[in-house]
Amino acid sequence: MNRLPLEKKVLSENDRLAANLREHFRDYGILCLNLISSPGSGKTSLLERTLEALPQSECAAVLTGDIQTENDANRLRRFGFPVKQITTGGTCHLDARMIERHLADWKLEEIDVLFIENVGNLVCPSSYDLGEAAKIVMLSVTEGDDKPLKYPSIFFKSELLVLNKVDLLPYVPFNIVSAEENAHRINPGIEIVRVSCTTGNGLAEWMTWLDRKQRALRAGSPQMVS
Amino acid sequence: MHEMGIASLIIEAVKKEMAGRPLDRAEKVGIRIGALTALDQSALQFCFEVVTRDTELERLKLEVDCVPRRHRCPNCPNEFEVKDYDFDCPRCGSFAPECISGDELELAFLEVEEHEPTTA
């Protein structure tokens, strides 16, 4: 019996495509953000609010993933930005090849910020690099405040935690301080914004974070956070 | 939850490796999975059996090496395994958030039974 060393990543093909995408995004000056949460946390609502609030000078684009239906893309198209639905047909996450394929006929030079709304799932999307500048994890107060401990991988890999539906806090047994402590336990460097996409509360902070990321990208240092 | 996809990627990698060895038979493939990947080992074994069943790789075994999450202390050179999200260095008590392993999803080795070409 002969043992051959393989020493390579299982997802090496995905990582290679993601590295190409990241290079493209950098060349075109596109801030690419990968938004991940459970189904129903409010990813599409956050994007609706964001597209509505973006300055006229900014061109956003959205790739939105779901197992089936064009519903999310239909909700987002009314803001006049390019939007494409990626229906995975059963797959529980987006991968770099799907992103590459769906970007093919867009004019990348016209896009400033690309939002990728991943398939609703806190587990699988965390393993697939899509070439994004940052992952953003969203958690809503109608879920459990221990979610960061139950699904640590995505909280560990995200730069920002968006805590959504804070207008419902008086009606649900969600301890927001405990949720934030749990997130910091998994990832001490994670930034947190509390928002309500229904009332608009906290959205200014989210837009400030977004603006800061764009400035950092333009300054030629996508990793810079301040 | 995405163990089926991962099992298929492992098989693809084995097939690629074996393409240049038409006479040999792959017996076992070894992978390393880190605690942060959230992959379930028994689900992965099950998916692996399903994707190899009734194929030329039916006899192929999967060996999984689980890699724990390890952190490095910024104050003393200690490296330690993180349990229950306690990031304090067990040696000096400093807060040590730097993760050095646990995110692996790697192919480690392939064991093949080699067959010499028969001379006709």
C-alpha cells in the first residue's frame, strides 16, 4: 500500500474562483458584501432599506440567492439597480461559480457596491468564499440570543453583526446584551449594529459602516476598518 | 448540511489523482476537518458511502481527522485548545483571541494499492 500526500483544500476550486472574483472586484473598485442569516431574519428588508437610502451617486447591484422563486429579486428591482435572482434549485448555499456566472453580463465598471444575499442558512454559506470584502451576519430578535454559540463559524468569520427587528424587543424573550456578549465571545473583533428595518431605527449606523467600508476600499485598503 | 457536496468534491479529487494511475486502486482517502467548519462527521461518512456506491470507488474508505480549534496567546508563547469558547490562556490568563487552527477542510492523503503492469 502506498500513501500519497494530497495536501490541498477540499474547496480549492471554489477558493480559486473566489480569488479571481476578489481580484476583479478590486480592479473595478467594487465593494462586495456577503450577507448571511437564517431564513426570515430580514436580509431582503435590509437591502430594500439600503437601496432606498443610498446616495444618487452610488450604483449598487444585488445577487440574491434562494432555493426557489424570483420573489426577492422582484422586491428589490423597484429601486432601479441591477438585481439578479440566483435560484440554486436545492443547494443550501451560494458558491463562487454561481457568482461568476451571474455577473457575466453586467457592466462591472458601473457598480460601486455589490450585495450578495446568500441562501437563508447559518451553516453552509460560511464555508464558501465568494470573493467578498466582508461577510455580514444578521440575527433577528425573534431568533435565540444563543445563536452565536450554536453556529459559531459564521459569527467567527463575519466582520459585522446586524441585529435586526429590535422594535420587537419588548415582546420577545430575547436578551440583546447576552446576544452581543455571545457574538464577542466567538469573535472579539466583530462590530455590531442594532437595527429595525420596520421603524428605520439604527439604519443610519448601518449606512455609516457601509460608507466607511467604501472609503477604505477607495483608499486602497479593503481590510482597513477605521 | 452541505456534506453531500463536500463528499462529491472529495470523490472528484480522488478521481483526478487516480486518472494518471490506471492500474492502481484507491483504498482510502484521508481528510482533515476543523471544528469551525460545522461539518458533521457521521453525515459526511454517510454521504461518502452514497456517492461511492455502485461506482468503481465503492471500496474506497474515508478517514476523517478532526482538528480542534486552537488559539495562540499574545503574552506567552502558549498555544492551547479552545473549549466552550473560553479564550483565556490557561497558562497566564491573558485574553487570547487569535485562532491558529480549526478552520481546516483539507485533503490529507490517498492510499493506493499499486499494481505492476503485467507483461504479456
